Amino acid sequence: MVNTDPIIQFDDELTLVRAMEANLLETLDYLLANWDKTTFERTPQLLWSITDTQFTLFNSIIGARLTDDTVDATIQSLIERGKEKEVPILWWLGIEDTPENLGKKLLEHGFFTGNPTPGMAMKMSDITWTELPENLTIVPVRTAEQAQIWSDLVVESNQMAGYNEELAETLISGGLDASAKMQHIIGLIDDEPVATASVTLSNGVAGVFNIAVLPDMRQQGIGRIMTETVMKIGTEQGYHYAVLQSSPMGEALYQKMGYETIAPVHQYIWLPSEQ
């Protein structure tokens, strides 16, 4: 895999925040653009996807570059699509999204928001790599069968039953070869699948996603090793910085690895049941 992505080499915080948000957009593009169960559109003004599925990630909106004249009509048109499918909508709000009052506009149209997700980054040369235990094997996801195993692990680890097949389909539609912009791995203990991780190599950074460990296998350092493994995929391609969106509970664990919180990631949700 030959890397042609411009690499970010200095820790200017604003540059990293912009890269993190752009990397997230490319991740959603990878997962949703070619999936045959989504209505998908990407323009310079917006990326959006609407499906028949209740999983909010599949009904995402990101990268808004709207104007005061277009914002209300755009929000309402997307709400109408959500109403038609009777599905929730997840709107990701970034630091450069416009107009400046977009968050207020979303609230006026019936969206709600909670505590923001910590957006984090670290220089990968600063990490102390963990030695791989003898009974832990890590393999890349290259086949449809492996994609389904990966999906089953993510669903079970995050207690989001019902989306196993759909999640696997998004991986397959995005591409599973070594040249795909998003790479996925499975961790096996004594040949039994127990953990997952993914990395998106785009916009100058390695975006870490989908760190999942089965509940009865936690507290053994497996999540850290899976995180480090996808970070190494980035370093092998010349990337200097890793970025991620942590759960509030996971923030302290990533800080122990060397990650620093650089910006909040705001999410707004619209629910058809509340209209």
C-alpha cells in the first residue's frame, strides 16, 4: 500500500482537530458511500446517509458548510427523510461547520444533544509499545467471513444487538483489501475471537475506531494492544499522529497511553418518536 496522503508532522492543535474531523468524515464515507442499503449523498456542503435501520450511525450527517439562507430548509429536508423511514438521525457538528449557529438551529428543529465526546490525539513516537502476549494473535480482516466475525464482536461488546449483518456489509462495501483507507483487525486469544479495532488513514492522521473487547476478556490489556496495533499500521505508512473519539469512561485510559484531549466532538440526535 503506497501512501499518498499528506502527513501532518507537527502538533498544532487546531490542525489536529481539523484533521480528526475530516478523518471521521472519510470514515463515514468508507462505511456508507457504497452500501446498497443507504441513500447517500456527498457534496461540498454536506455528507448525509439515510437507511431503513434504527442504528443512528447509519443515518449520519457530517461536514456541514451551509449558509443562513439554506440551513433551515436543509435540516427540514433531512428530517423529512428520517420521518419517511421512521429512523433516528445523528448529526455530527465540527468546529468549522457553518453557519455558526448550526447547533442552535438543530435544537430549534427538534434535535437534542448530550455531553460531547472527547476528541483525542497523540504523537505516536511518544508511545511505549506493549509486548504481544504469546496467546494473543492479531489478524487483518480480508474476507466476508472475517468481516462478519468482526461485526459480531463489535455488536456483542457494545450490546447493540440486531445490526450484525448490516455492520459487516458496510465493511465489505467499503473494501477489505490492504489498499482500503480503513483497515480492520481481529484479536484472538487461544484462537478464539475476542477483540476488534479499526484505523482510517486519511487527512494526514491515523484515526482509531472500533476498539471493542468482549466483556469477560476485559481488564487484561487487550484493548490497549488492539489500539497500539492499528496505530502501528499508521506508523508503517509514515503517519505521526493518531486521533480518536473516546467514550467519557475511556478518556482516562487513553490518557494513560499518552493521548491528550484536543476538542469535544458534538453529536445532535433527532428521534422520530419525539415528533
